[in-house]
Amino acid sequence: MLVDSHCHLDYPDFAAELPDVVARAHAAGVSHLVTISTRVKRFDEIRAIAERFAPVFCSVGTHPHQAAEEPDVTADDLVRLSAHPKVVAIGEAGLDYHYDTSPRDAQEKGFRTHVAAARATGLPLVIHSREADAHMAEILEEESAKGAFPFLLHCFTGGADLANRAVALGGYVSFSGVITFKKSEDLRAIAASLPADRLLVETDAPFLAPTPHRGKRNEPAFVRETAKALAQARGVSLEEIGALTTRNFFTLFSKAKP
């Protein structure tokens, strides 16, 4: 059994064949999929997909790229929307200092708002962090000191220091198809070093298709290739990684039922 803990089924890439995409994931042994919100104003679309397919769950939140578009979203808004039975997470929110699509102060403000919602609901915060390791670790430690909250560093591409500091706070780390890329030796080393009970896998579909599908549109069925790479990095079987990451998923995303 596998779980795709992070995909974007609302993207136009999937519109023409969404039932087939979900069916292919099921055929590949993927029992649950979490389609991730990037804009609260489009939450109705995300929720509708989760309601349409039994294996699909969702989150609610504003991506850092859109932080400047939704400056007035409050923690109370997120808490209210997260009451839906199919909403199993807050986010994705965080910091992206690679593209800087939104001003950094807007990203940080939005991120802290999402932290407050995760703390209030007990739902995991799905965190996007790119080229912002030091600031991300600082905020996580500051906010955790105010009160613990569950969180996941999704599509992890940062350094060992951020991964270790996140785990020390009780966080989880999820690996995407990037871990299969030839030049990702450092990432595989980090994946091999982390505690087994803090690991998840994802696709981030339609982005970042793993080898041997690199260059194509990604989809949830391909999470199997990511799991294979994680298993190889840790020197265990695919079956062991599947069981491990699925168990970790249900521990963290406790609102989703096996």
C-alpha cells in the first residue's frame, strides 16, 4: 500500500481524465491521495474533487506564491473551512525565496496565519519551503515555542540542518520525485539519515515526475517510483517503505481513515 500525500488534482493537466488518473493510482497500489489547496478562494473546486472520489482527501490554504493575493485570509477562516470531513490538512503555506512571487513579508504573515490554524485544529500544516532553510527553521522554532502543532515539510529539497531541526520539533519530511534524479545524491543521503517514523512520499503532481517518467506530466500512480528510490536509499524493500510511509501518513493525517 502507498499514499500520495501531496498532489494537485484541480490543475488543468488532469481535467480531461480525472477518473482515469484516480483509477491508475488505485491500480498502482495507492490507497489515498491528498489534493492540496493553493488558493482559499478556489477551495470549493478542491473540496468538490475530494467529495467526488472516495480515496481523495484535501487541504485548505494559500500557497506562498499566492500570499499577496489572499492577505485577508484569517486563521478563523481556515479553521471554519477545515471542518469539512474531507479536509485533512492546512496549507500548503510557507516560504519560497527562489521565485519570490509574493513579497517575503506577505509570505511570512500568511505562513504564521496557517500555523495558528494548524495549532487550533490539530490538523497537519503542509509546508512549502524553497531556498529559505534558515528563515523556515527560525519560524518553526519560534512558533513551536508558542505551542506545538503538527507539520510536514513537503517535497523536501532543503539541507540536512532544516530537516533535522524540523524533526526535532516533531515534524515530518516528505520526498517527491526529485529524490529519483541523478544529481540528488545529497537529498538521498538526508532521506537515509532521518528517523523512519518521520518519512512520507508524494508526487506533487502534475510537477516533478520521477525517473523513468521525467519530462512527462506527473500523476499519483508514479509515487511508486519515489517510494522505490527512498527504499533504495535506506537499504530496505519497497514493501517495507510502503508500509512505513503509509503508517506515518495515517499517524500525521489522523483525520483520514485507512
